[in-house]
Amino acid sequence: MTEEYTQYDHLFKNVIPNAINGVQIFGMDDTYVKPQDYQNVNNLENGIWEDLFVNLELQMNQYVSREYLLGMQTLPIPRDRFPEFEAISPLIENSTDWQLIPVAGFLSEELFFDLNAQRKFPVTDIIRKSPRFAEKYAHADIQNDVGYTPEPDIFHDIQGHIPFLMNKAYADYMHGVGLLGDEILRDERGLGPELVAHNLKRLQNFAWWTYEFGLIKNTGESDQFRRIKNDIDYEIYGAGIISSFDETLNVVQCAKGQLNHSKFLPFDIEEVVLTRFDYSKIQDRYYVINTMTDMYRDFKDNQNLFWFEG
């Protein structure tokens, strides 16, 4: 784990101890592939999925980005029951060459980036508030609410991330992040474990503040795809926001001046890669990109930021 190496953590802002806070993490040496047992998904679990979907449905439509809205229109993601991985994966593969890989839970950065480098996106079959989730964390104190959980469950993985993978530009960008992470880990430059871990943290920061918790300026152009006009200055493209009622509500209320918990910052890639985060709480900041194209270009043109040499 990158958290074991801290020699260069003084370069980071917002360093938060114990950020993972009890979440079980699977690595390369673990049995992390866990096929979806779709036939044995029970009515309780389907009901939790439906409640999550219905609770967020109008907010998702009103505030998410164009890429997400169009992706949702083309995928068989049900409103009232668990999605079936084998029905979704071929459509994504046909569109952007990505595949879904069923996994046992939260993956290490090393494993996640390695899979992304192969155009494989990990998805889990467990859902928050279910007996299976409670059993998994019977001996750990992690947040397990309808509105938010730090464990990436099926709702986060499928509802938050997967619609974006129907967009070629976005899918290629995600592949580029995976390739870079994989290259850092191979350490063909001979930087050593401390610098490898530090550079991987930089990439992890970038991923967190973009495809997990990123916002984009609202120009009004996406309203043609919505049922309800977006009434804030931002669109959401971060999957961690999209899949969390509490996080989405926080963004909307802060944007409207009803809360002051979180600030909205202009996207600065140099600042982003040096800013850590907390898995276990609502975010205290969001970085706002001008356009998706700008973000893709910033990532491509600033690869040097992920190769700190001490």
C-alpha cells in the first residue's frame, strides 16, 4: 500500500491520517475476482437498489454532465433491481473496448490502475445497507448509510462510473490514467519504492479530484438532455458524488449558498496532484474544470507532474 511510504508526504496539502478508515482492501495477491451471482440477488437487495436509484433519479438528471446522461440512455441499468454485469459489459466493450470485471470489493491503487490499463473496470456485487455489507464489516466501524459509504458498492460502481465508459473520449482518458499508473508501478526508471508510492499518490489525488469528485462548469448546453433545468453553476461528473445522495445534496446546497461546508476551486492540475483527500467523509472542496476536453488535455500535457524524482 502507498500509505506505508511517507518520506515525501510533506509535499502534499490536506494530508489526512487514516483516510481509508477501516475499509477492506484487496490487492494483487488476494482472490479479488468474484463473479456476480445474479440469480441469488434477493428482494431486499433489489429493494435497496431501487430506493437508492429513485432517491437520486431527479438529482442525477438535473445536475450530471452530458456524458453521463447519454451513457445512461444507452445502457440496461434497471431502476427497480440489480443490474446484470453480463448484460452491460458487452455493450461497453462494443462501444469503447472496456469490460466489467466483478470483484470482491475495494481494490488497492496498484490493482485498480493495473486493471484500468487493460481497459477493465472493477465492479462489486455488494450493496450498502444490506445484510451482506453488514456482515463484511461486522468488526469495523465504517459509515454504512443510504446516502454515503466509503466502500465502493454496486451502486457506486455501476450507477456512478459505468455510463461514462460509453463515451470514447472519456474511456480513452480513463485508459490513459490506468496506463500511467501501471507504468509508475513497474518502475522502469528505477526510482525506488518511496518515489513510486509518492508518484502513485499524485495520480491517486488526480483521479480522486476528477473522475471521483469532479465538477464541470455549467454552460446550459446539457439542459436539452434533461427533464429539469440545471439551476446551479456546475455539472457533476465525479462518480463519488453521483452515487451519493448526501454528496450530491452537499454540492447543490453549497452551490446555492444554503451551506458553506465545501468550497469550489478552479481546476489547477499542479494543486490537484498535491492535494490529499478523505475516503470517509463528505468532501470539503471540489475542483471545477472548464470542459472535459480541457481536463483531458491537462492530463496529457502534464505527465511530468507524476514523475517526481526527489
